[in-house]
Amino acid sequence: MTHSGQKVCFMTGASGLLGGEIALSVAGQGYTIFFTWNSSEEKAAQTLEKIRRISPESQMSHCDVSKPADISSAFATFREQFEQLDLLIASASNFFSTPLPDVSEQQWDSLVDTNLKGTFFTMQEAVRIMQKQPFVSRIISMTDISAELVWRNFAPYTVSKAGIQHLTRVFAKTFAPQILVNSIAPGTITIHPDKEVPVEEMMNNIPLKKLGDPLDICRAITFLLESDYITGQIITVDGGRVLQ
Ligand SMILES: NC(=O)c1ccc[n+]([C@@H]2O[C@H](COP(=O)([O-])OP(=O)(O)OC[C@H]3O[C@@H](n4cnc5c(N)ncnc54)[C@H](OP(=O)(O)O)[C@@H]3O)[C@@H](O)[C@H]2O)c1
């Protein structure tokens, strides 16, 4: 708990489009947020400013999650400032297309090291703190419905997200009953402004005929924060897209 009695959340990827909305929503539910950014310092600073309006003790720190030493260092900074960890949200993620058969080692490493290795070592640092606490804490990882689908041009990305789903189950079983570990698998929620995407065509492939809204993901996270009897689950929030 912080000086003002708030719960504490460590979050990676809060400088992201969806990540920023998640951080704000969690702050609104009474959490102080310690979040990391990697390349988007300005976006991170804007996000921190918004979060601090509702959760003034929140902090941010630089961390490249593809480097375990950076993760350790971010957690060391976290421990200097906070005495407990109630919630980890592991949201940092890299995403770009990698058509087969031309995937380079550098592309593979960039996607798998950020998404899978980064999530693993972030979760490992978190459980080292959470295990010693005399209360139940939570981890929420961020995967993607593509972990269940066959996207020919995104193999390293989808493999990394499938790996996160497996890690979620392993951590859930290993650290029960002290730590509840679940994952959110969004469909298409946000679209980067610099990317040209056939939105109409995408919506036609979604049974609910619309893209998701960050609020849909925030509601799923709120549900997990309020649930005491769910662990090891992947919650899909995709308007029914995996049914195709
Ligand atoms: N948005 C969607 O529609 C959607 C759909 C399916 C799944 N998801 C998943 O939901 C989560 C949140 O998505 P989003 O929209 O916020 O993603 P985003 O806008 O692409 O943001 C990615 C986030 O990850 C961080 N990141 C990237 N590489 C990093 C590295 N090496 N070290 C540390 N941080 C790094 C970025 O930080 P910097 O910018 O500071 O580098 C940023 O905060 C992700 O896990 C994503 O895969 C999202």
C-alpha cells in the first residue's frame, strides 16, 4: 500500500495506445501505477500526467523489456519507492508483419524477445515480490487472438503471443493460491494512425460487426480484478472474431 493507502500496480507498455487506456482505468480503480516506457518518452509523460490527476503517487521508468537486466533494474527502482505489489499488467509488445519465408533473425529476436522473453522475466520479477506477501496478488498478461489463428505473415508475433498464453497457465498453477494469473486476448481494438488498414473488410469478419473499444478491454480487466476464483484463464475480447 502507498502512503495514501492505495494498492500498487507495476505495468509495462502503458505508453501504448491500448496500454495507456488500461493504465488510466486501473488508476481509476484505486491503484497507484508504476509503469515503464521504452521509446515513447513523450507519450509516456503525457500518460503519467493523466494518471497523476487521479493517482498522484504514480511513477514511470525507462525499461527495454527485451533485456532482462533492464527489467531487473526497473523492479529495483520500483522496490525503492513501493513496499508492496498488488498487480502486474504485462502489456509491452512489439508488432509488425514478417512474411514467410523471409523472416530475419533480427526480426524474430525483436518480436520474441520483447513479447515472450520480456513477459517471462517481468512476471518472474513480479512473483519474487508477490510470493513473499501475506495477501493474494494478481498478474494480467496481454496476448492476442492471433495466438489461436493462422496468420501467415505474422509467425514470430503469433508464436510469441501463444507462448504468453502458455506462460500464463504455468505461472497460474505454480503460484496458486497466492497469485492469480490470467491473460486478456484482444481482437482488433486500436489501429495505429500511421497504418493503412481495410477497416470495413475487418468489421465484416467480426460477428459483432464492429472493432473493439479500449473500454471493452478495461472492463475485462476490472472483472479480473474483482474475481477471486479465476486463474490460468485467457479471456478473449474480440466481438466473436475467433469464431470465423
Ligand atoms: N491494440 C490492439 O488492438 C491489440 C490487439 C491485440 C492485442 N493487443 C495487445 O494488447 C497490448 C497493448 O496493446 P497496445 O495497443 O497498447 O500496443 P502498442 O500501442 O503497440 O504499444 C506497445 C507498447 O509496448 C511497449 N514496448 C514495445 N517494445 C518494447 C520494449 N522493447 N521494451 C519495453 N516496452 C516496449 C511500447 O513502449 P514504447 O512505445 O515506449 O516503446 C508501448 O508502450 C499489447 O500486448 C498488444 O499485443 C492489442
